[in-house]
Amino acid sequence: MSSNPALAARRILPALALALGLAPPAFADTSIDFSLDWKFEGPAAPFLMAEEKGYFDEEGLDVSIDTGSGSVEPINRVASGVYDMGFGDINSVIKFNDQNPETPIKSIYIVYNKPPFAIVGRKSLGVAAPKDMEGKTLGAPAPDGAYAQWPIFVEANGIDEDTVTIENVGFPVREPMLAAGEVDAITGFSFSSFINLKANGVPVDDITVLLMADHGVDLYGNTIIVSPTFAEENPEAVKGFLRALNKAIKDAAADPEAAVEYVLEANAILDKETELERLRMALDQNVVTDEVKANGLGEVDADRLSNAIDQIGLTFTFANKPTAEEAFDPSFLPTEEERAIE
């Protein structure tokens, strides 16, 4: 639940007033409880910028941003009604909606046009290409968004999956285990696992990052999600949120060094150079891609999303396979001009 006491009051006071037969208090701004997918690290910079630079305020929004513990968690938080909006994996949203048609979640703005899902290994342990995974041990946290795409990666690269040993590991020990040689490779987000391995003493020239998107996995990554009820009741607030975030993403892309300062303010124990590198990797590899430069931030290509849904079908049995139009709602997006980026 939100850690913002003022926001909690906004939610409780109207109900209390009604219970006492009083007129509910009036608030000028629309409050939005928002869940990130992970900690306050480099890639969170645009969200924190939008808040601290007043972009949300300009849209008449009072946004509370909470951290998460994985790209699936925000989906459950929004579905439960505890959070209004979030930042989660669109592929997991598609599967969630198929399993829970009575509580569907809307995907409305793609942030990670190219997902950071990766197999990260070490050359010294014999992992330099996808087929090298045969006969190796893969360390993978069960709820990891990257691990969820492993069957697609296997199919796309003709890997004999029966020869690969999967070891269920926790997020905190994933990179240390690879650094110690206890596993040959791990699943993870490229910009996190690469930097964490360096921090664990693994030489850069020994690290192999196999970005799944470069090896046949045609998926999109994290998207802004919203509760359909909240979107229906507050469409202008949702559009305003996206305009503010869109503006902040463009600011971060133009000046990552300035953007990372907002992350350091939110999490003072972080190292600036580490988080700046993490942010730059996310922007360059996942956010401002060639497709985004051509079509603008936030949008999807319908044909590519259709192919992605087909690939999801390799890991998941659909009850009612959605179309691209059903999987993504572009109606809240900023204008094409606002979303343009070089």
C-alpha cells in the first residue's frame, strides 16, 4: 500500500465524512497511487523526475510512487485496486488478462520498447552464444520476468532444453552465484545483471549479455498499466499522467546525468556512476530504439505485437487469445508530436 500519509488521508477522509453524514472534503488534484516494478534505481529516473520537476502537478495530479519487487507485482497491485496505475511487463499483463477476464488490466504506454530480458553468462564458463547453454546450469528466480521468456528463447534458438539444468535461485544471490561460478548463466534484466556482476568483481570482458530481443524473442517489455475502473472514471488524469511521464522520458534521454540525480535523492545509498550507467543502458537499449525513433514513444506496432502474442503462446495456453488491439489501448497516449524523439 502507498507509503504516502497524505495520499492515504485522501482515500480515507471522503469515506469517513460520508459515514458521519458530512460533506466530503474537496481536493483540487486527482490522486494516483502508482507502483514501480523495482527499487529506486537508474531506470526509475523518469518517474521521479516527473514528480519532482512538477510535471504531475502541472497536470493536476497528486502521484505517490512506490517501489516494487518485480515486473509482475504491479499487475497484482493494480488488479487488487490497492494501486491505480503501475509499471509492469506487458507479456505478463496479457497472460493475466486471459486468466482473469473479470478484472482485466489496461496496457496504455510502452516504456521498454525492447525488453531487457536477457541470459547473462560468463565466457570463462563457456557461455558466449545461445547454443552454449546446452549442458549448462541456468540460475533463474521463479518469478523473474526474463525467466518467463526462457521457453521462447529456447524455441527461437534451437536449444536442447533437456540438457539445461534450471536452478531456482533468489534475486539477491543470482549475480553472486554466477560470479562464484556456482551457475553458468542467469536470467535477468540486462542493465541490472550486467552492472551487478561488475560489482561482484567479474571482469567486463568475461560477461556475456544475450539480450533475448536480439536472439529471436519479438516481445515488448514494460508498459504503463491502469485499472479499467480508474481509467473510466478519470480519463483526463490518465492522459495527464502519460503526458507528464512522456515529457520526463524525453528529458532523461536528453540529459541522463541530470536525470539520475533524482534517483540519488530518492535513494541516497546508491552510487552515481553505477546508476548513471544503468540508466544509460536502459535508455539506449530498451527505451529509445529504432522503432521508437520512427514511431514515437509509447506506441506499439500492431504486427509486432501480434507476433509477440503468438510467441507468448509458446509458453502459455490461452483460453481466449487476444488480438493486438485488445492487448494494448492507445487512446490515452500523448499526441504524435509530443511522443516524437530522436
